[in-house]
Amino acid sequence: MHFSLKLIGEGKTYKEVQKIIGCSAKMISNALKWRAKPETRGRKRKTTIKMDRRITRMAKAQPMISSRMIKDSLELPVSTVTVRRRLCEANLFTRIPRKVPLLKKRHVQKRLQFAKEHINWPKEKWRNILWTDESKVVLFGSKGHLRMTSDNLPTIHKQISFPSIFLNSFTQFFTCKQTRDL
């Protein structure tokens, strides 16, 4: 609190305060009128705190949902860019989900059985193996880009990974590699 305000509060007149402090009457008047104003920079937010929570809750419940779907289902009066901004503020960034091979339970069991049977093989025996691989190249269209919201990148759950699906318009390449000279 300003010293002049304290003196005025004690019942002193402007003239008495002027003599004590040695300032003008205008300065005392300004000190009495002055109020701390809250800092208001930029445009006001279009979403309320309640809307922000609803956006965040929906994205966490359905990680594969798009910002447009969130906007439409919650009937928000904002753009999809604003929805994405609110998700980023809540540390929910978009990620591309990992693709996993289309394996059934019996495939996994057979791979595990093979690994257990050959766990003690020496390096020399492994060098005699011809390693093969096949790659798929999509000829027409795209592989399809899916995005999802996630707050934790290293944690990948089963629900946010999807199996690779083979389409009709692709070419496959078959490659071989051997660890020793022929």
C-alpha cells in the first residue's frame, strides 16, 4: 500500500499529505484511483475448463478417435485445430500406432517352441542357416494412415496396435541372406 494512501486513511487532507511526502495532489489522486488490473493478453479462450475435460476424457477413452469426431460428437463450437491444441495441452499427442504381424495363437506357440528347441545351438550351426524375408510394396493408393492420441509414448498397449492386413494391390519381394560365404 502506498504511503499517501495510508495517511489519507488516517484522516489527513491532501494538503497535509502533500507537505509530508512532498508530492503533487495529482499523484495522491492517482494513487487513490489506482487498482491492480489482471493481465489480459490475447483472445479469450473459446473452450471452458469443462469442455477441455470432456475432450481429454473422450480422447483417453478412445485413443483412435480423430479431432473432427471429438468435435462433432461433443458438438463443440470450435475448430478441429482448437480440439488438437486442447489435447496437446493435456499432454495427449498424436502417434502412429505400431503395426504387428498378423499372428494367431498357434503361430506364437510354434515360434516359442522353435526358440526353446534351438536355444542351445552353437554359433557355427546358426551360420549354416539361410535366412529369408519377404517385403510387401503397395502399388496403388496408400497403406492408410491412422493416428491415435497417447500421453505415454513408450507404453504401447495391445488395443493401440493393429495387425497388418494384406491388400490385393501389392507386390512381394523375397530376399535371402546367409552369414557365411558360399
